[in-house]
Amino acid sequence: MIRAGILVTGTEVLTGRIQDGNGPWVSERLAEEGVEVAHILVVADRPGDLEAGLRFMAAEGMDLIVTTGGLGPTADDLTAEIVARFAERRMVLDEEMEAKIAEILSGFAQRFRLDPDALRTANRKQAMVPEGAIALDPVGTAPGLVVPAGERVVVVLPGPPRELQPMWAAALETEPVRELLARATPLRGYTMRMFGVPESEIAKSLREMEAGGLELDAVEITTCLRRGEIEIDVRYRDEAETVAEGVRAGLVQRHREETFSLDGETIDAQVATLLLGRKLALAESCSGGLLAARITDLEGASEYFAGGVVSYSNEAKSEMLGVGPELIEANGAVSAEVAEAMAIGALERFDADVAVSITGIAGPGGGSEEKPVGYVCFNARLADGTAIARDPIIPGGRLDIRERSALVGMHLLRMLLGEEIGTKS
Amino acid sequence: MIRAGILVTGTEVLTGRIQDGNGPWVSERLAEEGVEVAHILVVADRPGDLEAGLRFMAAEGMDLIVTTGGLGPTADDLTAEIVARFAERRMVLDEEMEAKIAEILSGFAQRFRLDPDALRTANRKQAMVPEGAIALDPVGTAPGLVVPAGERVVVVLPGPPRELQPMWAAALETEPVRELLARATPLRGYTMRMFGVPESEIAKSLREMEAGGLELDAVEITTCLRRGEIEIDVRYRDEAETVAEGVRAGLVQRHREETFSLDGETIDAQVATLLLGRKLALAESCSGGLLAARITDLEGASEYFAGGVVSYSNEAKSEMLGVGPELIEANGAVSAEVAEAMAIGALERFDADVAVSITGIAGPGGGSEEKPVGYVCFNARLADGTAIARDPIIPGGRLDIRERSALVGMHLLRMLLGEEIGTKS
């Protein structure tokens, strides 16, 4: 088993001012290669802490250490130097790299009229590499490094994700990393997604399947609740394929209604496919535009998304969607009746084929005994009157209720367009 | 100087399937207490890695170690046991805690009809605590722990943020933690926010101020680009107050136009205050509802938010906002003219006092030489015709352009309502 540690450097990350995405990203890439990640360690730009982190990972027997950040031109960017000391190599000037960086910087210098002396100093600092290391071409201005260090390899990557991610591919191509990964066995795997089932039910199903003779120990199953959906990730080595397929079949059999993805495809991608050739309109109240934002997150949404109304006030519901004020008066703005009228209004006003409406109480105020905070009415509807209506009470705080409302809207679209299980109203 | 390490446990976090918010959250709380955080270490639920993490932090001389996660009822929840071994204390049953957990669980058991035997086992496991440790009352079902371990203290907290965060306050009240924190000197500090200035300009201003005699070494300044705004965080000990105030004054003087917050207040909070007593309407195209979602994120938004139209198609712009088809034909849907007509339409249709419109090219397709991807037209407008128009080219990918568009919309609202610097059109 090849094991790896990831060392994330950066005071902003350690203090919580910036959320680190590099550690998890590198971790996922390593898992794909069959490497077991033992640690993600975040330290500030303090030489002592950085060095201690490297020594810790070496002492724990890591075969591979990946560092992120600290490759910039300023004095507190120390990673290359500290890694050199750790690998017992001195820093030398890589003249070829110096020329490459100079060329990149000359473009900046002209555009932004930077001080040429300051630039030359920065340039030289970034071209210093540990002797015998492999320098990876800069994506921004900082080269990455692959540094052999005794029995292990240290891969040194820059902090900005848009530099780090392309450079990862280059690191994989180097001889020391290739040799190391040749000894790893990549895991195979799949991801299933479910909606509307508690995590504990999945645990129960797995226990039942195990009791029925399925050797779950042969595969690695991670179940997690992710943004309101259950994600079940199954990883396995070739010889456990039968067990892995048994898990998938057993779970589908027990949770057919709730399973919407067998291969990791997201609800967003599914809905986008189902909407092709149609015209969607939205009428949102408590979700306040979150469903529209989610739909338009995907490129190409203009193919099928006509538009939406965020009808936050009662007047907006009447003026913009034609919901009768007397209907609101009689049933309340949060009611199945108003949700239906909003969906019908959206279909008509946008001349659409399919519409979803959402009206609910996101809180923290506005709840009552009959209609508590979290009570949300949905109506997903085709122009021919086929519709699905729902009115769950969604748990959690304001943000949870709003986000979950948009998610329920997505799943109602899937049910309406994918399976035609709606009831004619 | 009191130093601390944070040990985050959980396979889902280490594999990148769930993003850890606990490490950064605890780190921020510790900084407020004047504790220097040296590491955030993420490990899987493997006993060896967990123990190695504790030993590493002890070897590095941490006075305080905070662990998160691994306190649940199942077999892979090992933190309490590993911490006990690390602190050289045996596990004993806390009968008072057992009774408390039993009471919490009996509610669940009735509601969900759980197996009482399985429950009793889980209950007993969670009531086992290291001898001599202080148990913190459960927020969910798992108690937290404060465990003295030689010269240091280990605080053991549950993984779910809604359990961890309230329990933190209880941990601070315990004698061992109080004694430790009494030796720390809390830093004072402030946060400034700017919009529309590059980070490098702030660095330049700071260099100039230092050259002018301000002793920047006496304070800790972190500058970072966070969701399109510059956040400048200044931390200092009492004796450096004059320098810290000098930094604030110097930055404001040099970047008066771009500075919108001297005390950390967010643009969202500022806009919410400015909107009180008014009625806002939105007309969004490329931002697809993100500005409406941002406005309605804050509770109480229904006081001032009438509603919005996500007019993704040209037909929607005409039908829902009264933008003349010939205007779109003549200028294109992404044009200052159409943005203006959208804002006027939103004011009228929602009978509002203030409106913001956004129309742009979010990409990846749809760009041209004249109007490239990222070209976005804005119009922020009062009912009396006072308006601010902008048409920047926003860099980045589709998601960046969409999010930044919503952010620009927020800042235009601030400029329009806060300073009345608009031009009469």
C-alpha cells in the first residue's frame, strides 16, 4: 500500500480566512491512483512548522508528500527552500527556468509597468530549485517541483488552484512519481445517489445484506449526506467486483424509489438532459431565486430556461403571476392552492411547457402552529395539466430550508419529466 | 505564547467528500482567545493515524489540542478511547452521563421505534469517559470531553457543527481550559473591506506607509481576496494600537473610494440597512437569480424585497419587463440600453422605489469580439430616474462571472442608496 501525506501551507488557510480546496482535491486525485492518503496537514508560513510537518510525515512512513502553496516571489514563500533542506539538497539556480519565468514576467511588466529591478529579484528567487529536483513548468509564474528525498518523493505545487490543478498532470508524468504510482493499485468504484431516505436506513440495508452473506469487508463503502442527498461511494479492488455489484443491486432493490443515480450523475445534469427540447419557467417565493440560480449554473441553460419570477411579496404573486388576491386571502400565500396558481401563472406568462413553483416559510419568523417554519408548498406542472404537488415540512434553519427547497424543486422536475408519475389534476 | 493544534477526524473529510468547516471555525475561536494555532491536521478514522497525530502535536509542544469528530455510537468512532490512551487514563463509565444520554435517546426511541438493546449498547459506549476527564453535556447525543494530559489539555468535540459550536462555549468554562487561556493574551483587531482595487495596490500602499515610518512589524496584517472583495485583517496587542490605527487611517486615505467597511460589516448587511423603508425589485439575466438569492439570504428581506424577474430569454425581457423587442434587436440583449429598460421595467412592474438590472454574457459560449464572455451591463436605478450604469468585462469562468455580477449588483445598490453619487439620466 502506497501512503501519502498532503501538506497545505498558508496562514490564510490556517486562520480560516480562506477555505482550502487543494487538500481535498489532491486527496481525491491520489485516491484515484490507488494511493491511501493518511493526512492533510495545514500549517502557516512559518519555517519551523513547515519543517515539522515534513518530518512528521516522513516519520509516519509516507511514500509520497505533496505540498501546496508558498511558491510565490515574496520573502514568506519558503516551501522550496524548506523542502530542499528536508531532502538534504542545496538550492541551485535553474537557468533554463529563469529564462522561462523572465519571459512570462516581461509580459506582465509591460502591461502593468512594474519595477524591473524588483521583478528580476523575484524572478531569480522563483528559479532557485533543490539540486537534482525536477522543475515543473509554471502555469502562473511559479514552477512546481518533484524532489526525491531518500525513500520518498516530495511533490511541491503552487497554492492557486488554477495553477495547481494543471500542474498535477505534469507531476504525474515525472519519472519518480511514475515509479511510485506503478506500485499502487488503483481502486475501482462507483457512486450512487439517493434522495428522500435517511442515512440510517442505508446502514440498516447494508447490515441486512451482510447478514444475508454479502462480504462487505471486501469493499470500502462511504455513505454521506451531501447537500440533502445521500451519496454512497463504493471502492474496491478488481477481485471484489462481484461483491461491489451485489451491493449496488441490493441497495437499488431496497431503495428503488429513492435512487436516482447509479453512476454518480448529479441531479443537475439529469434535469438538464430532461429539459432539452422543452421550455422551463419558475415561480419562487421562499427559495428566493436559488432554483433559478441552480438551473442557470449549467452552461447551455438558455436552451431550455425561459425565465422565472421571484414573487416575494403578495402583490408580485398577483401582478407578475396572475395569482388572484382572493386566493391568497382565502388560503394564505403559503398554501397548495397558491403554489398551484403560481405554477399555472408561470406556464402562461413565460409561454412555457413545464413550470415549478415554490412558496414556503423560510423563517426565522412567520411560522404558526398550522404552518410552522419549514412548511413549503411545491407544484411542478406540465402545460397539459399533469402535475406533482408536495408540501413537506423541511427541518433546519433559514439557509437549510431555502437550499433544500431548491433541491426538492430539482427532484420534482426529475419525477415529472423522467417518470411521468404525476397525477392529472 | 500559548499554541494549539486542531485534529480533525473523519474519512469523509480526508477523502474530500465533505468539506471540513470545524477546523477553520475552531481556529478562528482560538485566535480570538489569543492562542496561536500551529496545525490543522485531518486524519481518517484509523486508530494509528489518530494517535500519531496526537503524539505529533505533543512533540511540537502544543499546550492545547482540540479534536473534532469520532464521538458517535458506532465502532469506528474511536476518539475518546484514543485520547484516553494518549493521556494515560483508563476509560470509566460516567453514570450520570449514562442517565442523561438515556433520557435523550428515549425520546428518539419512541419516535422512531428503535431497537432498545442496540440503543442501550450505544448509550453505554458514549457514556464511557477517560478517568478524571470533565464530560461536557451532549448537544446531540455525544458528550464532549476536556482531558488533562500531562502539561497539556485535550478538548474533544463532536463532528456535527451544530453540536460542536454550542459545546465550545461549555469547554471554555471548564477549569483546565480557563487556566490555560488565562495565560494567553487575546489580540485586538479589526477588519476592513474594499471593492474594486487589486491586492497588489494594498501591498504597495503598505510598503509606502512603512517607508513613511509606520512600524508595520508591530501588527499582523493579512490581506486576502475573498469572493471578489479585498479583506484586510489587522491583529495587534494593546501596545501597538497607535500603529494599528495608523494602518487603518493610511489605507482609507489612499483607497477612500474603494473602502466600504471599516469594521468588518459585510456588503449584505449594509445593503439590508440601506433598503429599510424602500421597496426593491430586480431584473436579472446572466446572474440567473443569484442576486435575488443573495438579497433573500438575510432574514427580514420581505420587509424591502418586492421581487425579481429572471428574464433569461428575450421574450421574457419583453413580456415580463416591457423591454421593447426593437430595442433588443437594435442593441442586443446585452447592452446598456437593454439594462436600462430592464431596470425601468422592474421599477414599474413591481411598483418599486429602487431596482437593479443585470444582463451579460456568462459564457462559455455567446461571446464576440465586441462583446466578449464576461461583458456585463448593470443599471441601478431609483424611481425618480437617478441611476448608476456600469458595463465591465468580468474575468474568469462562468461561475465567477455569475457570482461577481451579483456582487457588483450589491455594490451598485450601496453606491446608489448610500452615497447618492449617481448621475441623473
